[in-house]
Amino acid sequence: MFKSECHTTPDTLIGSSVHMEGDFQSEGNVQIEGKVTGSITTTGNLTVGEQAHISASVDATNAFIGGYVKGNVIARERLELAATSKIDGDVMAKIIVMAEGAQLNGRCQMGTPAPTTTKASSKRTGTEAA
């Protein structure tokens, strides 16, 4: 499904019978086969299995999506979408790989994520913070 050199053994596995709600944070590799609602942040790799269902914002170094994600996805390096994947949300990554059949319903931006607020951007909008 994914390039073998990018797919690593997970430090955390959320199994197919698990439904997790809340903000999930990890510094390791995460594999999700179940359901997650909330947010997912990891400095490692995120793998979303074909049967997984995620309603969450996602932020990972590399993300490999095989299932369904409803929410925005940030992959700091590489985002891979398998043929079975469906994303309803915006994506941002340095590198995006989509297999034939992958579905992306949202905006796609390539490059490094922009800072959330900068003085220069506030000056342009006339809303500089005090």
C-alpha cells in the first residue's frame, strides 16, 4: 500500500475495536485502525488503516492514509493517499503522493506550513496585536 522505506513499526496502535475521543499527542509512530474523534498530533509517522474512520485534525511528520479522514491534514514532510483513502478536508505537505482512486475533497497546498500569526501578516490586515 505504501512505500516500504517510509512505513515504520508503530509505537502506538489504536486497534479496529477502539473508539477514541479527545486530543491525542505522540512523539512516536502511530497506527490507527479504529475510530478517532478530536485531534491527532505526532512528531513521528501516522498510518491510517483502510477500515479506520477519523474525524479529527491531523498533524504528523509523515502521514499514510488508507481510510477515511474528515478534517484538515498537515504532513510536515510526506503525505501518501492509498487508493482506498478519502479525505474531506484541506491538506498541506511538502510531498503529496496520490494513488489512482484516492479521494481528496478540499484544498491542497504544497510547501512548509506557514506560521500561525506573524507581525508582517497582521500589518497587512491592519490587526496588529498590542
